[in-house]
Amino acid sequence: QVQLVESGGGLVQPGGSLRLSCAASGSGFSNYPMGWYLQAPGKQRELVARITTGISGIIKNYADSVKGRFTISRDFAKNTVDLQMNSLKPEDTAVYYCFLDVLLRTYWGQGTQVTVSS
């Protein structure tokens, strides 16, 4: 059974930074996508960033709303994925979920709250 454990959420002022981390138990996931979704109150879960490997190397995808502010990184050997969040805005406030896609199944972390407020 795959388990994803997240850490790093919290309260930060607008313009500040946070770093989220996620560790997946088990092994053999280096060829599968990992990343982060967010879910704001009353809204659907939406993709923030995704990282995987392809023929040309590492592929990173970002939501338009976070491009230039957030950076996703991954340690493929340790099965961890991080999200560095800079220049945070109040609209970034949400629960952030780590995910791992293995074939037809998506595994989720428990979620970590990020609150951007003065």
C-alpha cells in the first residue's frame, strides 16, 4: 500500500514563502508522475504542479496561476517531491495535496493547509 506523507504547510504573510514536501513509501515510482493539487474552500481540486520523466528528460507542468512563483522538484531515488512557493498571495490559500499516479490509480496525501494572510 502506497502512502504519501506531506509536511511544510502553515500560515504566511502575502509575499512570503513556504516549502511543501511529500514522501512516498515504497519504491519503483521513478517513472510515474508526482505533484501537487490544491483545493480551496467550496471549490474543486485543481492541479498546481506536476513532475515526471519523458524521453527528453524531466518534464514539469505548472498551473498558469503559479508560473514564475512556484517550483516543483523531485528526488527520484528517495521518492520525494517538493514544492517551493514564493511570492505567495491570499488566493493561494488552500489545502495542498501531494499525488502519485501509478498506471490507472492516483494516490493522495492527507493534505496540508496553506494560509496566506496578513
